[in-house]
Amino acid sequence: MADQDEKKNKSDSENAPAQQPIQKGSTEEASPGAPAWMATFADMVTLLMCFFVLLFAMSSTQQESFKELVESLKSALGVQQVPEAGTREGLTMHKIPAEEEKKEDEGDAVDEAGGMVQKELDEIVSDVKELIMFNQLGGMVKVEGDEMGAKITISDVLLFPPGEAKMSRGGLQVMKKIANILSQFRYQIRIEGHTDNTPINTARFPSNWELSADRACEVVRFLITQGINPGLMSAVGFAEFRPVATNDTDEGRAENRRVEVIYERQSILSAVSGEKQPNE
């Protein structure tokens, strides 16, 4: 019996696997691969990087793409300027080409009309200056042109006796020559009568108002006889209230007593622009 047990133990020990000897300094081997969360984190980082790269690409091209789109529609919509990116400014529309051309044509027409007006005014001034020079009327008749128009000034000494509104023979001769010039220009004329501040009180002229107005009307009536269209003329008297010199001296008072024939620039502009004139 003991012999059988010994044989059995011996057989079991022979069939048991041999144990490897444990070597000093050996360590337990680590499990292969990274933790599972690392893979998820790496995927997230990659996706975020792609997302931000895409945003950057879109922001860098958005403005140029928008401008190209607007430029492609510019001819149809008439866009004047493209709003900067990041602003709330809307698209500003301008006149369509046809309206711009019309505006340019109107501007050209105004410039052309202005040139014609100036030419007419220069011609009036030039003709009257020649009249003054050839008839030795310097100091008695003056002419000047400015931004308001052209003005012919005639001394009352040349036209009227003192305190009267009926033209003298010499005054009629001078006015006839002036009328020859005025008849060449079919524009509105304003005749103004002026006096000095010397009071007058007669049955016909209670004040300088009546005297100045009657002298202006006398000139108008004479110009009508010379063929000037009465519908183009007006007469007004200003008495002593629009002096051009002092009333404290004889010379100044003589300068203030005058009749003025005035062409206004605006009335000439209306005529050359095709507007209908009075009594036409």
C-alpha cells in the first residue's frame, strides 16, 4: 500500500509542468496600447482643428467673394459702393446711367447758356463804350457789367432840365443813339429814375418820388417810339433813396441825379434758355 502511494506521488510529480526559475531584477510586463480615452481625445482635437481652419478660410475669402458678387450685379443694380465687411452699411444706389447722362446734358446746357449770356452782356457793354468814345460822352454816360448784368447810367444833366421830366433836345439825340444799341437785344430792360436829396414841391411833382418815376417813364415812352418792345420794358422811380455818391457836395448830388438802363443777367438767361418773353 505504501509502495503504491509512493509510485502515485512520483508519477504525479513527473507529469506536473516544470516551473521556470524566477530571475532577479525581472519586472512585470505592461499591457500593450494607450488608454481608450486618448483615442477619443485625439479625434476631438483633430475635428476642432479642422473646424477652426475652415472658419479661418471662410472669413478670409468672404469679403472678396461678396465684392465679386456685388460687382457682377453692379451694372444691373447701379451699386455705387460696396460696404466694408463687418459693417451695417447698406448698398448705396446712384442714378442709373440714363439719368446721369441727362444730368450731364443739363449741366452742359446751363454752362452753354451762361456763356451765351456773358457774350450778350459783353457785347452790350462794348457797344455802349464805343458810343461813349465816338460821341465824347465820357462823364455823362457810363456803362458797366457785373455778376448782376449790365447797367447804362445817364446823367440827368444830359437828359432833363432841372426839376423837369421832359427830355431836352440834346437828351433826345443821345437817347436815340442808345436806342439803336438797345434795339439789337430783345431782352427785358428796367429803367430807373434817381434824384438827389434836394426837396421838390410843385404841382406836378410833389416830391422826388414823382420826379424820378416820371423821368423813367419819359425814357420808356421815347424808347417805344424807337421800336423797342414795350412788353420788355418797365419803369421805376427811387427818388433820393439809392444814392451812388454823397449828397453833401454839388458833384455828389449831380452824380446821384441819373437815369439807369439795366439788363439783368437772369432775364437774359431766361431768354437764351428758351423761356417765353413778355408779349411774344
